[in-house]
Amino acid sequence: MTTGAVDMEAGLCHGRDMRWIVSLGLVWIAACGPEGGTRPDVPRGKVPEAMAPETRVDGKPEVKPGDPGGANTALERRLAAAGLVAVTPGPGLRVALVYATARNFTGRALYDDLPRCWLRPEAARRLADAAARLRARRPELALWVADCTRPVSVQRELWRVHPNPAHVADPTRGTSAHNHGCAVDVTLATDAGGETLELGTGIDEFAAGEKLTVTHEARLCREGTLPAAACANRRLLRAVMTEAGFGVYEGEWWHFSGCDKGRYPAVE
Ligand SMILES: [Zn+2]
């Protein structure tokens, strides 16, 4: 998310149930279930297999700028025609799109025709670079990507399903860097098993307030409000992402921007 942008976030609750999610103006508020949550099919702290339909275990993270190869839905063909590329998961880089499953506040999959992570080529190259940097330091870990390009049509659908401005931001009032193919939401987990690392909050755990932010992180780490492991893991995530050229969003530790959204039209 970038300044002034509308950004709808829903993601992993560290394996816990998502109990509710609302938006207050430009900010999504969500609550996850209790620790050791009740979702029977998803072990706590594990990225659900069903959320990673395109994850491969062989091959290297790979992008082919300008190559629309593999575009196999109408939306993907449209994204490819608009110059976006699909990120190929591999060691160090996994994809588990939250809107590709029903585990979001609408209760249904909104990316039924978007199974993969699509990005502008420069953002995709940076993501692969970040994954390689992580792999060089911690080969047992991977970047787990929860959202990439988010078509404005999805934002409109969220509004259609729940047209309450107290809960859902009106997409006619602004766009997110996700809508332009520039932003990624990403967390750290084990490469092989998808066991999420301690990062202080889930990526959609907006009820955690300032614990979500980068802005207040240093103080929260000094105070011990954020566990030392979470502080170290966040620093690792930010290090590999920023070294690869991503910009940090101060409001959300998981959101990074890999290109200037003003240079690209929003994806419908
Ligand atoms: Zn985001």
C-alpha cells in the first residue's frame, strides 16, 4: 500500500481462523481466532496447502519478463497482454494467494481465475532477487507471497458483496499499488513445510494495531512488546526485500512495493 491508496488486505492468520474483517476508511481491521485455532484442516502456523495451488518444489524462482507463457485464464491472458508476468514459485519463493481461496471475509474465492502471482516485470525481478538473497542466507526459508496484482474488479466485487463504507473502502476513491501490479504481501515461512515464522502478528491481524507497523517496531522491540524473534525475522524480511529494491510500507510489515504505481495503469 502506498500513501493515500486504498488497500484491502486479508491474509494468513498464522494458521488460525479469520474471525472477522472490516475496513475503517483506508485501513482493514481483522481479527484472527485464538492461538491454537479451531480450523481442523490447517495445523497452526502452517500455510495451507490449498492456498498454494501453483507452488512447485522443483526449479528455481524464475520470471520471464515480457513472456506471457502459461497464461491460461481470460484474466491471466489480459494481464499478460497488459505487460505483466507470472512469478514462478520455486525454492525460496512460494505463492499462496489469499483471495484464491474462500478463506477471506467474503467467504469465497475471488481469484478463481487468477491462480498465480502476477506482477509488473520490474517488481517480479525484484521478488526473485529477494528470494535468492533469502536463500543465500537461510536456505531453509522461503518468501511466502499472499497477494500480488489485485485487479480493480476484485476490489469492486468486495464493494458489491459488502457495500458499507464503514467496512469496505470504495474502490472509486483510490487505488492500491496492488491494483497496478507493483505491490506484494509477503511473509516468511519454512520452504519445505510452510511453517510460518514468528513475525509478531499475522499478515491480516489488523486488530493488533501498532504491532503491525514498521513505524513503531523499534520501540515495541525495545519494550519487548514484540518478541525478539519477531523483530529479527522482520528485519530479515525487510533486508532481503529492500536489498532487492522494494520499498517498505510503514503501516504494514508485510507489504512491499516493487515499482512506482504511477508509472502503470491500474489493472481492471
Ligand atoms: Zn499489500
